[in-house]
Amino acid sequence: MRVEKPARYTGGEYNTPDMDKEHKLSFCLCFADVYEVAMSNLGIAILYDILNKDKDIVCQRCFAPWPDMGELLKEHNIPLMSIEKRKPLKDFDMIGFSLQYEMAYTNMLYMLDLAHIPFRAKDRSDDYPILIAGGPCTANPEPFADFFDIVYIGEGEEVNSKLCKLYLECGKDKRSFLREAAKIDGVYVPLLAETKNGITVTKVKKAVIKDLNKAPYPTKPLIPNLEIVHDRAVLELFRGCYAGCRFCQACFFYRPIRYRDKETLVDYAKKLLHNTGHEEIGLSSLSTGDYEDIYGVIADIKCLADSKNVNLQMPSLRLDSFSAKLMKGARKSSLTFAPEAGTQRLRNVINKNITDEDINKSMEIAFETGYSNIKLYFMLGLPTETDEDILGIAEIANRINEIYYRKRRNRALSINLSTAMFVPKPLTPFQWVEQISIDEMLRKQILLRNELKRIKGVKYNWHTAEVSKLEGVFARGGRELSYVIENAYNNGCRFDGWDEHFNYDLWLKAFESTGLDMESYSRQRDLEERLPWDFIDFGVKKSYLIKEYKKAMQGLTTPSCKNECQMCGVSSLGKCRRHKGEGNA
Amino acid sequence: MLSFKFRKALNAVYLSHIDILKTINKTLRRTHIPIDYSRGFNPHMLINMSQPLSLGIESLAEWATVQTSYDDPQGFLELYNNCCPQGLEASQCHITQTKPNIAGKVIASDYFIKNDKAVEIKEILENINKKPFFMEVKSKSGVYEKDVSPLIYRIKADADGIYLLSAFGNTNLRCDRFTEKLNQAFNLDIKLRDVTRLNQYVDQNGELKEVGEYIKGLL
Ligand code: SF4
Ligand code: SF4
């Protein structure tokens, strides 16, 4: 066997829709990472389901081949093909990439290269497929915009069918198709967009599903034949998040806050259990514990799951919504908490509304319930952070230890503490702030590591500083960065999200040869400055983000909008579900 | 006890043993027949499978046994085949009172190896186990040359290819390595995809009995 895990490429999964049906449009759904990661992505499952349910469309998949397979394809000059019918990518009408993280950009080019498709939209004739990008990275699509004919901003479910219909109407005339497509909400056509001083100015409005209950959901998803990262049935409860942590892009990107009703969820759970055979079902949303009737949902689904010998995977809950009620009867593996910062002051700055007392109380309950394995997540390099805040992280770990050993316990406590580096992201109140240097990142990590060494039972994991740096650069950069991505790919960068493949020196070389200064992307931005993603109307108003930024700098918090709307502005795109008072936000 | 014979063909030949186990597990869950689970916090399905087959080899005769009160063999085949992914279809099903312990009892397996050159060295091949035949084997203590002739029970060749009956189970002639060795030794060009397992056999009073026949005897 010359390639590892050939089942990544062979398909044949149960629940595969009819691939031989008569169709007018062929779509290839791509993901710039390996099968096991791609197949764990709910967005991919949703789009695949919707597209294949359309009587005119057949949608196949293609994921990044692991380097062993990639080399084999190159060696034999075989173009990259779809999984289902082994159809070369370049023979499809449309290709859609779901871009989930900045470090996948080179992999996207890797796939195009293997597919023998020119990288830049302007270099592709009408004979090539229409290339579409979607996914969370579209919060700032500029660094990769030049590679695509279309960038979907917002929820693909909404845009997809409209685009496909239009395509069928326009025939193979790419220009006129793109011109018409640009009129659809959520569709950004980089080639046609107007720019001023290199910054896009043509307005694009985020696409939003109005009613999640009516949105299609994959209750007959593909069942992979090999083990994937999240090998379970997934139920999506709601979109958006009330909490408003100021570093969190997902919170603002996925607003307005929309629910699936409990009845819908229970119905989907029944279907999923019936159609999948999974041993586990999980609940997915940004802050699951905030769901209105979370206890009710958990109780109902637990009951269904138990009757089928299926495990309900408990969602990781915010500390303040943590409750003993939810934990009863759950499998006692480990419990996850994300206080994100070590002191109350800094938690106020980032608007993580968790107090030390919340942490203490939750831990007491957790230990009483029998947990002895705690996972803690923090961020380093947050705006206004001082060494005192970092030492505060160690103090929390210390205190948790102390609480645990107040009583005699049978098992030793184990704390897995991880830190990510703060990355300033578009569409957050921190989109203007400076990202610290790599040296400073390393200094902070070492400071914390030395402090944690003194605490029994703590295992410390940290993210690679260089990766965080690059994420920050690509999160906030402009169109010119496409040359860096291309250069980096040509230098040999791919699978940058995988430690064993990441090579920072190649990235440094790419910046050098394109003459762009990496550090200039990490700087503090002026509030008045026009930002590369300002042309997108995400619903959440810039004035709201500025207000939040200013409050952050004063250490003032903003309450969750669960009970009272904080007027973020997203209601211009759709109504939010709130627990009290349904009035227009 | 419900035992069934299934194939491992088409795309499924590339699935590892553990992935096959998981996939069969999910398939059985989708049939919604009442299968027994272990007790405790982490219940798992009570299932036994054939010993692992080398990746890339097709098989017409893999076996699995599950503990269930379901007792309709024909009904099972229909349900199972409606719920299984391509390449893992079942062809036989038997209900027994006792556990057949297939994995523990199997001692041999036969294979058809498609090859049009083998017939040219028919004589040599058919006498290969008459004298020592050394092949590289890997074990915990490392790689060494081992005489595998006692593991080759019978070998025949004709214009279509090679028919091999060899040890399988606790002592095992790995068919992928054996074909590799044949390629080296006799300049053949056998590909893994040309190898098909036909049946598995248990030892019954010193005679080889095909697993399906053996289970029928337990009824
Ligand atoms: S709780 Fe905070 S970090 Fe989590 S999704 Fe909501 S805003 Fe983001
Ligand atoms: S409109 Fe109001 S309720 Fe909706 S997300 Fe914004 S602040 Fe929250």
C-alpha cells in the first residue's frame, strides 16, 4: 500500500445520495484539510445535503490529499478528482471551498495545483469551473479574494441555491453570470468589485437564514467508514451567541441569534439516531448552555439516546451556566472550562463574564459529581495584559487544586491547561488592537510555564507562537497577501495547520520575496482607518464595535444580550431570539 | 447468537480491521434489531469478528457474531444488506444457541490469486511446501527469515491463477507478504487487488470444515 489510509479517497459511505441522477449542474464541495477533519465539519454536511437534494444538482466532495497521495498524483500527473465518481475537479461546473482557518489557505492552492486549475480568477477562462469560497474566513476574504470568482459572505445555505439557479440561466457565460450573481445578498465578486487605494469599497451584505426551523438539516448524513475527528451524530441547537466576548469572531459573525425549537431538535435527534448508527450524539452551538430550555433538550435527547445505547456527549458549558443538573448521569471523562484570562480585571476587558467565585463554585460541584480531570483554556497576549494577569492563570490552577484536596479523594486531580495566543480578528471589538511580537509571546509562555511547574498535576499545552502570528496577519490583511500565500505555497508550504508540516522559515521567505512587511500587519489600527473588510455589512455595526472597544479599554463589561438587547445592530439582517421580550432589537 | 458471513470488497478492501469493526457496529445499529450491550457506564455492543485480514485484499468470507434475541436469519440478511455500506454485504446468517467462537477456532483460509503467468511455473508452485520456503516475517523481536512451508497446506495453479490454502488464525501465513515473496522469487506480478479470500476453515476432528458448515452443525 503506497498511501496511508486509502479509505480517505475511496468514498462508498452509507447514505451517499444518488450520484447517477440526471442533473444540470455539477458541484464539487472542497475542504482544504484531510478527510477526517473535513468530514467532522457540520457546514460541509449541511451544504452537501442541500445541494444533493436539489433535483438539478449533483454535489460530490474533494478534500486535501495527505502529502503521500499528493506526491503520487503529481508523480503520475493525475489531476485531483472527486471522491464519489473520480471526476477531475476541473470538469465540474462549480467548485466550493469551505475555508475554516487561515492556515488552510496554502492547502487550498495545493488542491487547485493538483487539480491543474490556475490559481487566480483572472487567469481562468470560461472553460474552468466557477470557484466559490465560503466559511468563517470570509469575515475578511481579502487575502484570498483574488483566487475566487465568488466569495459567499454569511450562511451558504441561503446563497447556494440562488446561485446555482442563476448559473443555469446564464449558461457558460462567466462574466454575465458573475455580474448578475453580485446582485445577490451575500455574494462578493472580487473581480468586479470596485477598489479605492487597494481597498474594496463595493458594499456586500452578509446572507442570513431567517428561520432556522425551516432551514434544511442533514438528518441522513454520510457515515464515514474510517474514524474521523468527531465520530458522532451532531445536532445544531442555535446560531450566534449572546455573550459578546470581545475577542470572539464567531459570536458576531453568526449573529443574529436564531434557535431551533425543541420539537424540531427532538425530531432531528430521532432521525439521526435512526439513520446513522452512531454510538454518540453531540449538541453543537457556540454556547450551548445558553439555549433557552437546555435542560429540557438534554433530558429529551438523553432519553432517546439511552433507549438506543447511544451516548449523549455533554456540551462544554460556560462556567456560569454550569449546573449539577446537567452533569448527572453524564459519562465522567473530563470537564472543560474556558475562563480565558487569569484576573477579574482582564476578564472584564475581554467581557468574559465569569468571576473567581463562579470558578470556585463550579469546581466544587464538579468535584462533588466525581470529576477529577479538568481542562482549562486561557488566552495569552490579550489587550492590556500584564504579567500579573498571567500569574493569575497559575493562581486559578492553584486554587482549583486547593479546592480539590480540601477533601480526601480517591484519585489524583489532573489539570490540562492550554493557552492560545490572542489573535485580533475582524468583526470583533478587538479588530483594531495590536498583536504582540513573537518574542513577547514566547516570554509570556515561559513565564506561565515556570509558574505552573510548581503546581501538582498540571499539564501545560501552548499554541505555536509563529502560527498565531500568521493567523493574525491573514485575519486582518488585504488583497496583496494573496501573493504571499502563493509564494509560500510555491516554496513548499502546505498543511500549515499541522505541526509536523508547518515551516515558519518558508513563510518568512515568502514575505521577503513579495516585499511585504509582516510586522506591519500586527500594528494597532486607528479607529478611523478604513479596514479591508469594512465593505461587508455584517449587520453588527462598526459603531457598536467601537463602543465595545472603548468600554474594554476602560475595563467596563457589557451584559449578555440574552435578556436585554444591547443594540449591536444585527437586527437589520434578522430578528434575534431573546429570552425576555421579543421586541425588535 | 447470530453469526453472519460478509464480504469485504470494492472500496471496503481498504478499511482497516478496526474501521471494519466500527462500520459493522454502526450498520447493526441501523438495523435496529435488539443487540445485547455490555453493562456499565460505557456500554459496548457484544460482537466478535474474524481475525484481521491484510489491507487491500478482497474477501468473500469474513464472519461476525453478535449476541441478540433476534432469530430470523432471512430477515436479518435483508435488514443488514439494506443498512450496510457498499462492499460489506452479508451472504449467510445462522442462529445458534452457543457461541461459535469463530475467531478462536479458525485455522485455515483459502485464496484465489488471479495471475496468468503462474501456470508457467505450475510444477514449482505446487511443490513449494515440499521443502523449506523462507520468507521474511515481522514479530515483536524484529524481522527474520522463517520457513513458512508448514503453513502452506495446498497450492494449485492453472491458467486463471493460483489457489492457495494456508494457515490462518493463531498461526498465520500473511497472504500479502506471501504474494510479495512469490513475486520476488519467481518474477511474478501479483497485485494485492488480484487476491481474494474464498473461505475460512475450522479444525473439526482433524479435518478442515468451512465455517458456515461448521456453524450449521451447531444448530
Ligand atoms: S461564549 Fe464568548 S467565546 Fe464562547 S462563543 Fe460566545 S462570545 Fe464566543
Ligand atoms: S440585536 Fe440585540 S439581541 Fe440580537 S445579537 Fe445584537 S445585541 Fe444581541
